[in-house]
Amino acid sequence: MTTPPTFSGYDPLREPIRTFFEDLETFFAIKGIAAARRPEILDTLIRDPAKEAYDAAAAAGAHDGADAAAEYLARKNWLIARFHGDDEQRIMRNAIREMAQGISESPRQYYGRVVTAVRQGGYPEAARPVLVESAFIQAFTKSYPTTSNRCLT
């Protein structure tokens, strides 16, 4: 990873905030970026339309902290609360029903994508295994219809 990720907040399905932070923190670790620089770097990686709300929250003091590590955590928590809230989780949950295995995607890759989507959908931990299994099986009935399924359509 040669450049850090950016975040605009346009699409919670293609650009989840949690994935942004996973990539950003990987970048920080690879580059050995000190905690003291992270809040300032994070500020430069937020793009419009997310930047407008982010800057307004900063002006209101929502990103303040006792030190650089606390400031970074405050910014991160604000972004996750704002861009992974109830609406974004509902969008993700709705998308799970429409998921299908890609043509060049292995069953293992598809399963991993379903697990991630269920986790990002905000489902309770105890419900996740059943939901993953259901979504995984449902995709195969879409992709590989049986003779009886074809007779019904």
C-alpha cells in the first residue's frame, strides 16, 4: 500500500467506513506513522460529501481529545457513528438479500463476503451464523435453480 485510503461517504456498500479504518490503520502500521501525526493525516483523507459534516463536527469540538491518540479515537468514533449508523446498517442488511456469487468468485470467497456483510449489517452476534448460512444457501438457489424451481417461474 503506497498511498493511504480516502473516504467520501457516498456509498456504504462499496465504501464502508470500517473498511476505510482497517485500510488506514494498516497503512499507519506499514509506514510506521506515529500516533501524534494520525489525527492530522486523517483530516486530509476525508472527502466530500463526508468532509462537510466532518468539518462541522470538528468546529463544534466533537473531535477534541486530551492528546493525539484521544483526538484520533474521537475522530474515528465520530466517523463510525455517523457513517455506520442505523441507516447504513439497514442498507447493508437489505443488500444481503440480493447477494449472489460472482461468476469468477469461489464459494469460499463468496462465503467470506457474506460473513463480512452480515457483520457490517449490525446483526447481533448470536444471530450471525444462521443469517450467514441462510444468505449463503439462498444465493445458490438463485444461481443454480432446480427443475422444480424452474417449473414455478
